[in-house]
Amino acid sequence: MAVTGQGPGFGRRNLLQFGAAGLVAASLPGFAQAQAPKRGGKLRIGLGGGQTANTLDQTAPTFASPNERTVNYTLFNTLVEIDPNGKAVPELAESWEVGPGAKRWVFNLRRGVTFHNGKEMTADDVVFSLRRHSAEGSRSGALALMRDLESISKLDKYQIEIVHKTGSLDVHYLMSDYHFSIVPDGDNSHKGMGTGPYVLQAWEPGVRFHGKRNPNYWKSGRGHVDEVEITVVNDDLARLSALQSGEVDIINRLDPRTVRLVEAAPALKSSIAKGYGFYTVNMRADMAPFNNPDLRLAFKHLINRKELLDRILRGYGSLGNDHPIAAAMPFHANLPQREMDLDKAKFHFQKSGFSGTVPLHTSTAVFSSAIDMAVLMQAQAQKIGMNISVERQPPDGYWGNIWLKEPFHMSYWTGRITTDIMLSTGYSSTAAWNEAHWKNPHFDELLVKARTEFDEAKRAAMYAECQSMLRDDGGVMIPLFNSFIDAAKKSVGGDLVAPNMELAGGRIAERAWLG
């Protein structure tokens, strides 16, 4: 049976209805356009979130920056795409089928798709591209997700089989992750050889990217401009100035304080997506002083989330509740909202027995006002006799030198498209990106059980318990969910926003055109 436009809720209901009986297939819906796209020109992107350590290697342990994600989707495709409405639709996979228990998944590949060098994409390329994330010695950020797969194999030239160890209702969503871009079989050169809309011309990590339209691009109605140029401009004011002066056509990470300025400009517009992104303050639960759960709770009760929403995000976001599942996601748990409570914070602080100063590492690499947020936390801590030193780190090198390593540090996530993928990527005991190094066997057990629970009410209860454990015992504070705020010339058209990531889900080069 064909199922089109599989979204987080819609897809589960269809799997629930048909999965036990046999096979479910998905077919590709068209993207609706508000106006006819125009062809030609050079799209110039001013991009914040680049470092000299950036790479084209999707298996690199810190492959995650806005620069890497945007360049990745400019050069490559994945088996499944997340459309502008947040639904999983076929991309290099023409359709998929899922068997009983959601353990065996078959992906039917699109025929006639070629890499930039003219070689046809086949099952050999797909199997190689996926397996490399779990190869011996892999340090891929997607390794934890791949450990859940029992096998990835070729059935024939245009068909692959993925067998999940326990079964999962979200395997098709997993195949949309930017880590799982498809490269030629055996290609470990990391030189950008993909099937995507643009062909690599120049790449200076953390500096610039230049691509020209792929003349043989297989996807109709996408890849409108002749050239794409990405310039890394990490300074917020400089990035906005480049847009205002006409040096670039679109920018990401517009500072919330400047949204009104952009909207008042006759030739500019803002693009705001209420997505799944959030900011984190990470307390490593595996080492002192945050191996003490009372100290973790003290910090969670200390934060004035409403003040942060108003002063840091200017209202462009929502309150976080110390778990990573956004309110818009199907399995968001409606837990009591944690609010600032200095009495509880002081109680847990004193109970922890900690004294001294704890350094909080942060940087504008996290987000533009990350240092301001840390300073506000520092002022709050002083009210209960707690001392925080704000350690300002340079943007270049933050993700390699600080993230995942320091006992107390800040970061951000774009979120993930499903609850299982989000929890598995960042919070399971085996996750490479488990920022707090927090481990809970019961959490891991629930996560596995929920993957194949076809009763949505029971599945929701399992995920609610997972979120509750993170909220009350986990080592990550999540005070805010942020909107993705980009800005562009009004002449830029196309699907410019998506709930799963800034810059149209990272696919801005493919989806935008110049008026």
C-alpha cells in the first residue's frame, strides 16, 4: 500500500495499521510552490557557524556545524529527505517497505541517478556509505545509531535491506540524517563527490565554498541557481552588514535583537521557523563536581528561564524543561514546567556539600548571546552563594577542545526529527554525543522498548518517562528552545524554512532561487 507524505504522527499510524500485516511503501509527493521558481544567477550565503576544523567527511566525530550541514546538502543526497513540513519523503530511495515488527526495512533505490563524475549510483554505493559509520575504529557521531542495526546489505543493484536489531518505527527518518549522505563505493577521499544539486569547485574549511549547478541533477524542480557561494562570517553584525550592503543574498543565525531592523528594511525579510532546536548547559555526570545529583538539581532550579527567553531570545523561542523533545513533536511529555526556585536551588546546593568556584565554558560558537546567557546564570548563582566563573572560549576550536570534554560547558542542538532519534543520538548510554556522559540502564531499556511499541499511548508513556528521568536526574539543563531565524533579500524565493534545521533544513542551495 502506498503511503505519501509520512510525517511523525501520520507515518506511525500507517505503520501501526499495516506493519504487522506485511509491507508499507512510500512514494514521492511534489513540493508545493507559492510562485514559479526562477532559474539562474549566483546564490551568495553568509554563514555563521564555521571553523577551520570543518570537513567534508560525514564520519568525522564533530561533523555537525551549520557550515558542514549546509555544504553537505549542497553536494550530497540522502535516501530520505525531510520536506519543508517536517515529513519524511523519498529522495535517493524511491520507496521503502517495512515488515512485521519494524525490523526488516527494504529501500528501493532510484534508478538513473549519477554522481558528479558520471558514475551511476547503485546499492553498492549506499551500502558502503552507511556501513562506514560503524566500521572498525569509527568515531562517527552517528555510531550509536548504527550500533542498533543488525545488518545493511545489498539485495540487488537497486535495492538494499536494513535489519534493525530490535525493530524501529523510525528507520526511514534515520535515513534522512545528514551523516548518511551517499558517496561512491570505496570513496574515502572526502572530496565532495556526491549526487547533489551542485558540484564542488572550491572548499576552504571555515572560510568559503563554491559550487556550480550539477547539469545532470536527477531531481526536477530543484537546484535553480547556476552557482552557490558560501562565505563564513561568524560575527553577527558583520554577517548582517553583508546582507544589508548586498554582498550576500541570505544569512543564517540572525540575532533576535535585529529581527525588527531587518523587517523594517524595504528590501529585506526574515525567515523564522519554530523548530526543534535548543540550547544546553552540560554538567558531566561522570566526574566531579557534577557526579552529585543534588548539584545538578541546584543549577536546574536556579535558572530564570523566562528572563532568558525575554532577554536572550527576545521571545523567539519557548521555555525548555530540561529534556530535548520540543512541544511540536508527537511524543512531547507534558511535564510540569520547571521554574526558577531559589529556595530549592539553595537546598540542593547546600545538600551537595560543594564549595568553591565552578568554571562554565562558553563561546559565541554556541550561539550569538551564549556569553550573555552565562553571565546571567552567574548573577543568579550569586544569590544563593554559588560561584560560577564564565570562561569565554574562542569560536575556532570550541567543538574540538571544549565540547564533550569540560565538566561544565554550553552547546546547542538543531534537534532531531523524531523522539527516538533525538534521545538515541544525545542521551543513551552509548551515544557518542552524550554531552553529560549520563548513563541510566532503565532509560536505555525504555528507549529500546518504545521503538517497536505500536500502541501509541503506551509508546508515549515510555517516552514521557524517559523525558522525566532526563528532567530530574540527567546532566543537561535545557532552558530554551530557539526558533531558527534567517534573513534574506526579498528577491530570494523558495522554501526557505524547515522545522529540523536552519537555512531550509540545510538545503537552502537546492530550494532557493533568485527573483
